Amino acid sequence: MKRAWMMAAILLGAHTAAAQDEASDATRAMQTELARRLSLDDEKDFENAARGKIAEIKDGRIVTQDGKIVWDRAAYAFIDDASAPATVNPSLWRQARLNAVHGLFEVVPGKVWQVRGYDISVMTIIRGQSGWIIVDPLLSEETAAAAWKLFADTVAAKERVRPIKAIIFSHSHSDHFGGVGGIVTPEQVAREKIRIIAPHGFSEEATAENVLAGAAMGRRALYMFGAILPPGPKGQVDTGLGPKLSSGTIGYMEPTETVGARGGTLTIDGLAFDFLDAGGTEAPSEFVFYIPAFKALHTTEVVTRNLHNILTLRGAQVRDALRWSKVIDAMLLKWGGTAEVALASHHWPTWGADEVRALLTNQRDAYRYVHDRTLFLANRGATLHELADATAEAPVQGRDFSTRGYYGTLNHDMKAVYQRYFGWWDGNPANFNPLPPEQSAPKYVALAGGADKLLAAGRAAIASGDYRWAAELLNKLVFAEPDNRAARGALASAYDQLGYQAESGAWRNYYLAAAASLRGNAVQAATSNGQSRSFVSAIPTAVFFDALATRFDAAKGAALNGTFQFLLPDSEESVAVVVGGGVEFPRYGVIDTAPTATITIDRRALDDVMLGRAQFPALMQSGAIRIDGDRAAFLAWFALHPPADPRFNIVVP
């Protein structure tokens, strides 16, 4: 997901605007047709989701010591109803009900357990020879602590004292390592020699992946995860990948060892683990593993109970659908037929050798279908915006719910594959350098004969159930006249119906969050994660200065020239920041012989700035920053780094 974009808390709008629409006749008809086509009454997944449950956190509620709510399932009690309301896609409703099953579950009797339903991700506990092995300690320290307490009180307390012997981070997304501080402390790791095992490249990817583009990703993530929507049949229901993001503290601990690109076998607390590298699939740094003694395959986030994102709506680098399918096939060749249970970093397990083999086969085929159909059509002239409408869902998607687009979709995954191979442009020169929306929109309004006529056309499209066309028309009007309340309300109505129809939790959230923003009734972000010092201090200093350079105001600083030498005594690091011609270039590890100014500051003080606990002016006054050389030049340079406004507009100019 996940990382810098999980850490935003933004107040948007007021609760004074028009109410949402009910489901239209066209939407109701679409929901009915989908329900007719799919076997929504198949109980197998519900049986698996509940299988082995032995305990749960009372009321599904997790709070901090000071009373802050980190997780609360009470607001989602409406999902208990087996019948989907007309305002929710019935297939997504089924997925939401499955994700809502929460508690401690025994996966392999006496050997493997999972805690599910208390974060967007899943925590797995494995019995070793002398202690416990924890896999993926959730996103937040508070939810991880509650999950571990549930296990400790239910299982561990009934046995002799067994320490935590190892922690496995399966991949570099923070919903799989951010809660580690809720289970162990750094001092405990060092004192008890707890192994922290991760895939190669983990440290760089885990902390740096979204630092550079974190502000924009964070803003879009609020829409994608429905964080500015209230829960309810007309609001946030589920993400598809899990219920929602928790809202606690994200931490970090450095791995004590990593598994290389060739994978291999490690013995962890007396148990053999067979690792297979999966980097470049769902995450840049990732592995899957098999435990022969338990015939248990951990598929991480490569195989989950949905079609995943090749490009997430919050924004990221495009993933490799071809490699994704090949990694799944490697799992199938290596362990298909021998693995008797498959469990993952999200969702519920699959039991039975035949069922595991079928799961792997179907997931492999789904990603390969996305990849190959994209290139089949692109090589025949189809463009990014034509692919999805020209492609029926994969045959496997009609019979296997685990391949359906609850998170990623065939639609935007195919567009992502196109982007990976061909980039953002469709090859048509008319689209090579189009006018920006704010410039073109008034021209479209004029072409339509004025705002009233364009509004009428948009409303007519809504009345006919053509919501995509309505959104296209009305978006032009809103960008031409952002204060036109009738236009905003009509566009919000189109988004309502598109959201209600969406099978993807991410699509639903984005459409409905857009509608709420247009109406002015978006709520305070329900997901507000704070960064811990452990997470911030793990961000490489080079990445910090690269991120700082992205904030440099080139227009105002075009005439500034100089070199600003940073010395960080506590971390024994140096960075020479060269400025000239409107460009700021940090040289990590370089000491300039004739800098404009030399700035001496501890890395810990920089961490305080990133955490919002200190400001540069105060640090200068206190002496925590020493400036030698041209102090005025440094202050002028520093003033050219205004922070980005995290509340920038998305659905209006």
C-alpha cells in the first residue's frame, strides 16, 4: 500500500452538503445481473475463513493507552447482513464479509496460527523447536501488540515459556513490518539474539520507496482506501485486500539477515524454510517460502484472494505482470502437489493439496492473461484506453473468486501493463501535448453551447445510466466552473453510481471519496498513521536529501549558486548540496573543498525535523545547528524549500 501514504491525516470539507444518491435502477440491474452470474452462495470460502478459529479480541476494538482508537470493527457491523444492499456490488459485499471475520485461527494444528481481521494484513505465528517465529507483524505497533497478546493469552500462556526466536518480514511494504515494535524492542532483539529475516534489498525499499513521492501518494491513498469516507452501505465497506488500514504507529527494525536472489534453505529455530525470491512482483523486495515439516506454503502477497494491482491507484512504479505469473508457476512446479495448505499475508488460507494446486494455477493464469491480452491487443493497434473495453474477463475469473478484481482490476491492470511497455502516450499525436484540463475545459463548455447545455447533457447521461459518459462530460464543466454547485452535485451523482457498481474496493472508495469531496462532506481521514523514530531514522540520509531537492523552488531559486556542505557527526556522514541553474544536486559522501557554507547537524536532529518535533529556526537558535561560512546564503537557500500542501485538489482544479 502502503508507507508514506499511510501516514496522512487530513481534514476535508464540512458536513453541510447534499446527501448521497440511492442506487439507480441501472445500478440495481447491474448488481442483479452480476449476482445471477456468480455463485455468491458458495460457502467454501466462508468455511475456510472461519476454520480453526479459537479466540477473538472482544468487540474487535483496539485502543491506545490514551484512548485513541486504532481499530474498531463495531462501525462495520452492517456487513453482518448476508444480503448486499443495492449500493454495494454483491461480489465485493461477499469479499467484505469474508475479510470481516476476525480472530485467532489455528491453521496447522499445534504448529501454525494466524491473527486476522485486526489490520489490512495478516500476522502468522509458527511454532519452532524452542520458541515462536512471527511472520509479518502488521502495519501498526498497536494492532501487532494486540494480536500478539491475543495469541499469548490463548496459546502461549498454556505452555512453558517459549521466547520469540525469529521475525520474518516477507516483503518491503510497511503493513508487513510496521508493527514490529509492538512485539519486540530493539534491545530485546539484541539481548535475546532474535533473528529478523527479510528478502534482499529490503532495507532500501522498505524505508525509501515512497519518501520522494510520498505527499502525492498519500493524498491519493486517502481516496483509494476510503479514509475520508464514513463506513456504511453508501461509504467505506472494504478495500478488497483487507478491511481497511489501521491507524496506529508505524515502526521499523533493521533485518539481522537477508535471503539472496537465489533463495535457498534456512533453518530457523530448528525448522527448515525453503525460500523463493519474488522481488519485482507485488513488491520490489519479496519472497515466498515453504515449510516442509508442515507442508505449508506461505505465498506472501504474490498469491492472495483477489487479483492484485499491477499499478496501484495511489501511484507507484509499474509492477511486472509477466514475472508475477512466472514466480507463481515456479511455486506451482516446486510445491504444487506437496503443499497441503497455502497461507498468505492477506486473507484466509486454502487447505488441501488439490485446492492449493488449483489456487496457484488459477492465480498464475489470471496474471498471465492480463499480460498477454494487453500485448495481443497493443500489437494490433489497441491503445491504453481501448484495451479493457475490448477484453472480456479471464475465463478463470468466472469460476474462482480468488482471481476477481476486488483490489486490482483487469481494467487498470491492463493499462498498467501497457504503460510498462509503451509509457503514458497512446501514439496519437493529438494526445501527445494536449491542453491542461483547466485550459481545455472552458473550450468544451463553449463548444457545448454553454454550461446549462453541458449540465443538461450530463444529467441526461445519468438518467440513461451512462455514468462513464456523464462523468466525462460533467468533469469538463466542473473544471471550467469549479464553483458551479449544480455541476459538482451532478458529477457526484455519477460517481455515486460508479462507486456502487464497482467490484473493486479501491475503485469504490475512490469514486465515493471523489463524490464526497465534490459535495464538501468528506470526513476527517479515518486512517492516521504516525511515524515512529525507528522508521524515520531508517530512511537513508541520501534519500532524505534527494527528497529535500524535490522541494527546491527552481523558479525562485534560478539565480542562486553555491555549495552547502552538510556534516552529520553522530552518523559520520556528509552531503554536499550543489545548487545552480535552478537545480539542486545532493552529493552523498562528498566533502567540498570550498563550500559556500558548512552546516553541522546531527542526523538525530534531522529525524526530529522529519517527525515534526523540531524546526530549523529553533535548532539554529539552540545551537543544534552550526553554520560556518555564508550564513545569509544558507538561509536564502533554505527558504527555497516550501513544504507541499498535502490537501491539494484532485477532483476539482
